[in-house]
Amino acid sequence: KLNLVDLAGSERQAKTEASGERLKEATKINLSLSALGNCISALVDGKSKHVPFRDSKLTRLLQDSLGGNTKTVMVANMGPADWNYDETISTLRYANRAKNIQNKPKINEDPKDAMLREFQEEIARLREKLQGRPGGGGGG
């Protein structure tokens, strides 16, 4: 599974002078980014038992990437112009919080296959134990 999402940046609405449909779109982007930030904070915090993935379509879509069993890469883009300073700092803080998410990946395995593997490991351990016993390990 591969998710590629362009978050389009935190739009400073007064700065962009957006109006009409563009203003509505920017508002929705900011709400999604805010919901994503809440999920990131809950995952990084460690104290929170509930991560609000259902707060937006974006966080629901990225649920596996944020707290699941996947490898995730976040690319934070910023502009070099001095008038982008506030957005650059905000982006860097956002990316730094996301960087601190610790996933605990596990092998996707059929439960029956997992049980079979565990039994095989147990058999191997018992054989080693028998081999190590004095007078053990020979024929019966």
C-alpha cells in the first residue's frame, strides 16, 4: 500500500487573499492539517489512549501510515524567502512532531501459519534441550 498525499501547506488566508471557492478549499486544508496534527500529537504523547483518526478524511486515509504497520516518509517543503519565515518554522515544528512517531511494525502473518511457526520453534528448543541432557539425545 502506498499513500502519496500533498498537504498543500498551511494556508495563511489573510496572506493569500483567497476568496470564494479557494477560501473554502484553504479552510478545509487547514482543518485537515489540524486534525492530522491532533493525531500526531496523540501518537507522540504516548499518554493518550485514543487517537482521533476519524476526525477527518485525511487522518482516516493515513491511519495505517501514522500509527500502523507501515514505513512512512514525510517531505516538508519550505520557501527561502524571509516573508515565509513563520510558515517555515511552523512546517519544521510539524515535521519534527511527525518524526517522533514510533510505530511498532509486526509481520502480517496468517494466525495458523504463526501457530505452526511457534510449534516448530518449540520443537527445535525441546530437541536442543534433549541433546544437552546427560545420556539423552540417543535412541529411545
